Amino acid sequence: MRNVWIPVALAACIATAGCATKSNTNLVNAETKLRVAEANPAVTAHAAVPLHDAQTSVAAARTSFEKGDAEVEVDHLSYVASRRVEIAEAIAERNAAQKDVTQLGKERADVVLEARTQEAAIAREDATIAEHQAAISAFSAAALAAELSELKAKQTERGIVVTLGDVLFDVDRSELKPAAMTDLNRLADLLAAEPRRAVLIEGHTDSTGTAGHNDELSRQRADAVASVLTRRGINPSRITTRGFGSSSPLASNETNAGRQENRRVEIVVLEATVPSVSERSR
Amino acid sequence: MRSAFTWVAGLMLLTAIGTVGCSTPRKPAQEVEKADLAIASANTSGAPTDAPLELQIAREKAEKAKAAIRDKDFKLAQRLAEQAQVDAQLAEAKAESESARASATELEHTIEVLRTEAERGVGSAP
């Protein structure tokens, strides 16, 4: 009978004690906040020390409450404990963000490196293209040289000079013989392939006959060559014709061979410049 | 010999009285100093712009703590100073967290821009 009453009395005692012990809202709030923070993996991972401080603080508030300290003291300790939980959370967030910054910094460096690598690859590609272009222009220069040697062209200070001999014209006539056409067609092709080069066409005669007649004949022969090139598609603005008459002999006019050498049309293919308007009108 | 023993006993008695004296509220100069240091530290962080409310609360409590010391209410002064300290620490932690997060976001943006540029660069390559 006595044994039965002991647990009942005990339970009554506990219940009475529980009712007598008023709970503290601020303490309960602090404890709730702490449990939330403890359940947050970011806080346990990134703010272990501040979390421990918060736990100590909450425990101190609980002890103060259990000791029956004044409510103002328990409130104060609960306030400090709550703040420490918030500090732990803020520090966890800060440390996580700083970790992200470190990681992102590495990532940025990788991206920059990747971009540089790509730029270098592009630069190498560009260099290869430039090499190819150089090879192509070298090839075209070689082709030009081959063409010019076919034409028996001479490289002079003024440019490349192709000389059409006297045999291509009848005596005292300015019409070209069909034999001249092979050379002129080849020259037209060459000029078409080198559109930036201008051409001087200069007629010359021997000293036989009057100066006026020779000037006129030499100019007409130059014009005849120019009109062939123009018909072959060369822009007339690239062509300048002059008649020198007998003023620029290559050889002596005393001999037949010399006079034949002096009767000629010289075609000067200039460097890659188109002559000015004033030069052309001369 | 006997007088020496008397001196030792006297000293022990004085120490005991001193210890008892410590349990009564004392001037919380150290707590106020810690609060001021925490506020100064928060001020140099981004707290004035990123956590102005917490910082303001900390400043007000530190001022009230000093007023309480003048009123000889040392217990109140100590509580206010302790609260001011944690308020200031929270303000600083929040500000640092904000600024670290902003840096991370900015970096993310920079990386995105770099990636886009790199892709465009490859696309327009000859």
C-alpha cells in the first residue's frame, strides 16, 4: 500500500514543480534559434567556433533560469545568446561566400587562360594564312617574271620595259602587223592580272624624215599599241602614250642596223601606282 | 614566529573579504571598452551601409551603458555593454557576409561575360 503511493507522490511533486516553474519566452526563443542553426549544415561546416560560443551562451541562460535568477537577468542572457546564434549564422554565410569567391577566382583564371589559349591558336592560324598568302604572292611574282621573260622584257629604273621592234609595223605606217598580236595579248593578260600597275607607251623613230613627221608617226604607233590593249580590256586611264620622234635613239642612225633598232615602241610597266591625271595629259 | 603567523592569517582574512567584495556589482569598464571596440571594428567594415540598424542599436546601448555607469547602476551598465558588443559583432558579421556574397555574385557575372566573349571570339575567328 505504501509502495503504491510513493510514485504518485513523486509525480505530484514533479507536476507541482513544473507548474511553479514559469517558462521564459526569450530563453525558449534562443533555444529554438540554436536548434535551427545546429541543424544547418552550412553553420556546422563554416562557423563551428561561433556556434560553440552560441551554445555556451544559451546554456548559461538556461542555467541562470534554472537557478531562479531574476527575469531581467535571464532575459539579458537570452538576448546575448540569441545574438550569438545570429552571429554564427552570419559568419557561416560570410565564410561560405568567401569560399565561393576563392573558387570563382580560380574559375575565372581558368576561363582567362582558356581564352588566351584560344587567342594563341587563332594567332597561329593567322600566321599560317599569312604564310600561305606570302607563298601565293611569291608564286605570282614568279609567274610575272616568267611572263616578262617570254616578252623579252627588261627591268629598268623606270619599271619593266617591253620593246616592240620595227618589224611589227610596215614602213611609215602605224598599223600593227598580226605578228605583234601574240606579244600584245600576253601583255594585256599580264596587265589585267596586275590592275594597280600603270603603263607608259612610248613611240620612237629613226632620224630619217622631218622631225614633225617623226613625232606624229611615233605618237600614232604608241596610240595603236594602246588601242590594242584597251580593246583587250585594259582601262584607258592606266595608259599614257607619248611620241618621242627621233629624239631618243638607242643606236647610231648612220647604219641600217642602228636605224632599225631606233624604230620601236617601248611599253613601260610601272610599279604598282596609277599615274596622276597631269602626267597622263602631257 | 608567532607574529608572522598572525600576519599570514590576517592576509588570508583580507583576501577572503576581497573575494566576497568581488561578487557585488563592480564598475563594468572592461565590458564598455569591449563594446566600444566592437562598434569601432563594425564601423570600419561595411556595417554602416549594410547593417545600419544593428549598428545603431549597438551605439545606443553603449551610450546607455555609459550613462548607467554615471548613475552607479553597474549591473544595468554591464548588461547594456554586453548587448552592445554582440549587436556590433552581428552588424559586422552581416556586413562582411553581404560584401563576400556581392563579390561572389560579381565574379560569377565576370566569368559569364568572359565565357561569352571567348565563345564569340572563336565564332568570328577567320
